[in-house]
Amino acid sequence: MGVPREHNAIIRTLTLLLLALAPGITQETAPSFTVAVDARVELLTALARLAEFPEYTRSVGAWPYRDAADAWFAPQRNHEAVQFLRRLRAQHGVSYDAVASLALHLTDLPDLKERIDFASKPERLDQRYPLEATRAFLGELRRFAKDAKAAEFFASQSQTWQTVETRLQARLAGSPSPEWLRAFFGAPALASCVVIPGLLCGDMNFGLGVRFGADKPEELRPVLGCWKFDDTGMPLFETVTLELFAHELAHSWANAVVDSGAQKLDPIGEILFNLNAALMRRQAYVNARTVLYETLVRACVLRCLAATQSLEVAQAQARNDVNLGFTWVPALARALGDYEQARAKFPTLADYLPEIETTLRAQADALVQAAAKAPKLVSITPDNGDTAVDPGLEIMTFVFDRPMRDKSWSFIGRKEDLPEMVGQPQYDAARIVLSIKMRLEPGRSYRFQLNNERSTGFSAQDGTPLQPVAVSFTVRAR
């Protein structure tokens, strides 16, 4: 969607909004945390690759460890554990972070038993796992680990594991994020924290953990993926890793805060999610609650980055949040600045929930009003989502509900994902129908977006931008 003027103003003044830090929250040296590859996570993510989970099979560059894992486990591609995991995805939505979440709730190989009775619904075990089916799956998982000789493969990769651990530890050394965030949320003394390099997680990062109960220490287990590699084929962990570390740690506390206020926050989350559901789904934020988690995490991370790194880093992250569709996050970051200054009144972030609700409700109302004024895409040829487009189709058309600004458009996407356009797009005399000559390749899938949060070429005659629209279709083979 286009960024309303009030959101641009918020971003421009973010420096002032982030200057005030809460009394008692300082940049003290963080308590120790360790970095360790986890065999359970490696086992489950290797299984997800065999099951062809698309998020786990995206190409992220040359990675010899991944190739070695694929070759080792390939003979088990038809194993019942692989088929079972596919069914869990198809029937219950098990995907993305749910894979590693289950791994962390199991004992070590080869036993792979429940660390907490799953019948008790462990607080941080992903809720997509049905009890009986999950227990049946664990039986197959144990057989898979034995049949594939998984422990033998992991032992053979000990040097790679150690190199990755050393690199990530060096990048995160001295990070104040864990203790700063703990104090910010008003959480008890920091529990054990182990950062897990997800060697087969590609560009995905997950804020995971295990909570055993109110009277027992929590295990924080953020998983950071590997997606960029040096000339030797080993992962590179760059400065962005520090922001990812803070982001995934924040989930450990923020999700619980959102859950505690879900009755009032969920209706607001539905509005925020539906403002651009397609964009959110493409980022794996598939429902309102997930968007609320991300909203609070991102706002908290802005405060953390300003305090522990620099205002410039926080401002850059705020712009990124807006570009990803979270246009309301800077306003929430401003409200959290007020929270920092009133910790005597609000000892924990959970105590501040009424103000969080007020801020998000005001943002949702403003965005709904802006959306009501925006032009609408009435139809598109070929149909959006069509999986059998005629390869002979030569004209793509977009029909809008009002006259649009002439010679102005924004097609967003990678060049290879866009149809080959022949000449310039042309509006009809009323500037309601836009036509584009194109060449389609049989068997190809195309995906792109009209407008994004920065590029708003598709605008009505009065300058009001079209909200971002995701477009995708597949051309049938001849």
C-alpha cells in the first residue's frame, strides 16, 4: 500500500522518538551465550528438504555441507517419515519454524523422545502439531534417523560445524541484545541462551525456545540461517546478523505478550493483516496473530537497535519495516519510547498492553480510511492466479475503478519473474484500462507486484496510490 503522510512523518522523526531510553536499561556487556549447531534441528530440516518443503529447498548459493547432506539422506527420500511430514504439512500446515520448533522439544539422537509431555501442550511447541499424529510421526522419525545413519553423517561434519560455530560466535561476541531485551520486557533473569546455526535453513531465521513452566528456567534457542558463503563455501555472517539476533530473541518474549492480550489485539490484527494479506503471506505471515507478533517484535527491535547500536541503524531498519508492509511499526516504536520513560508505572511490557492496543487501533483506523480512498484494481487478464494461461496470449490488461495517472506505473519484481514486455504500456482514452503487449514462455510461472511501499507509479488521477497488488500466473506448456 502507499505510505500515508503520517507514516512518512513518523519515519522522518524517528531519531527523536528513539533517543529516550528507559532508566536502568543500558548497554552493559551481555551475559554469556553459546553458539552450537543442533543435531535435532539438522535432522528435521534435512527431512524437510527430502519432503520438498519449498521454503527449505530455495537456492541460496553454493554450500558444500548442504550438498553433502542431500547426497547422504537421498536414499531415504521414500521413507515413511518423509511421507508423514508431507501429510503434516498438507493437513495441518506444518512448515517454516514449526520444523525446528519440534526438534527443540525432543531429546537428543537417537532417542528423540518428548522432553515435555506433548499432551500438556508445551507453551512454545508450535501449535500446528496434533498430538496423536505427532507421536506417530516421532516413531517414524526415530526409524528414519537410524535407517539414514544420521548420527554418523553429523559426526563426519564436525569440522564444518565447529567452523560455523566459531564464525557466528565471533560475529555475535559482545552483543548486548539478550540482556537489553530481557530488561526491556521486564522478564526474569535471562534463561540459558544458545544460538543455533541452521545449516539447512537457508535464508530463514526463527525465534524459538522451550518453556518448561513458570518456576523453571526457559531455554532461548534462536535459529539463524545460512545463506551467504565465501570462496571456500563456508557461511558468511555479516552485520545484519546482529539485527536478526535481536529480532529472533525478541520473539521469545513478544509472542507471549501478544498472546496475553489476544482477546483485544486479535481484531486489530485482522484489520492490519487484511490491509495487504497477499504481501504478508508471501513473507510467511499467514494470519493476524503472526502479524501481531511481528509488529511488536519489530517495534521492540527498533528501540533495541537505537540503544545498543546507533540511531542510523534503527532508522534504516524502520524504513525496511515500512517497505515490507509494516507501515504502523514506527508509530508503535514511538509509543514504546513513552513506555521506557514510565517504567515505574509499567514494570513490564505486558503492563503496557492497553497503550499498545490504543496505538495499533489508531493506526489500523487511519490505514483503513486511507485504503477506502485508494483506487482499486477491478480485473486483470490473464486472471490472477491462473495456472493454465494460453501461451499465445499477447495482451495483458489491467482494469481500474477510476481514471489513473497517465504514463505512470510501477511493476515490482525480479526481471526474470516478469513477462517480456513489448513496447510501452498504454491506457485507453479514459485511462481506466491499461494494455501491455507481451511474450509468454510456455511452462513459465510469472510473479510481480503493482506498486510497493516506495514505488507508487500506479496512482489515481488525484495522486492517490494504488495499494500494492500481488500478481502471479502460470503459462501452460504447449
